[in-house]
Amino acid sequence: MPDDSRPGDGGQRLIGAAQIEDGGFAEAEAALDGDAESLILYRDGDLVRAWLNVCPHAGRRLDWAPGKFLKSKEGHLVCASHGASFALDSGECVAGPCRGAFLRAVEVTVRDGEVWLGG
């Protein structure tokens, strides 16, 4: 887990934004409420969205291998375990066993080309 915090601001550096392909995903670990958690990062131009890497259907990780995520031809994030599909603008499950549920969003900010936990 990166140990790149800025003194005084409580922020935690997750990854360089350029390390995430535009329209692609990356995985990062972050300390949330004292626990190490896996995050899904999705880059859309200059915007990066983040969610916990936990499917609301069965509580499993969404990646098929560490840091490797599936994207459907419709442009949805797909859970590798049971095929639930999530909208990338909201994290809502739009197809599959947990339709209507949401991924747990995590606030991130892009500053100076770096993705930071929090706002």
C-alpha cells in the first residue's frame, strides 16, 4: 500500500492518474476506517471514480485476477464471479443478480496528476 501522505491534509496518494488508461480500470489499496481495502478506480478523461472492490451480490471482489476488471461491450463494469453489470457513472447494478444495488463509492480527487483518497 502506498505511504505517500501529505503532512497535515490527511490525504493518501493512491496512484498516478496516467497509470490508468482512459476508459480503463486500476486497483489500489487504501486505508479506510483503519482497514486496508481494495478499490476499483475508473478513469474517464480527467475524472477518476472509485468504489470498494466488493460486489453487493455476494461480497466477492469484482476483478477476475488482481487488478484485472471486465468491461462489457455496453460499457459496464462486470463482476467476474456472477456477471453483475454496473453503470460507470453511478455504480448502480443495471443487470444481473443484484439489479438496483450500488457499489460503495469512495471519494477520490485528482490533484497534480495524482489520485488521492478523499476530497
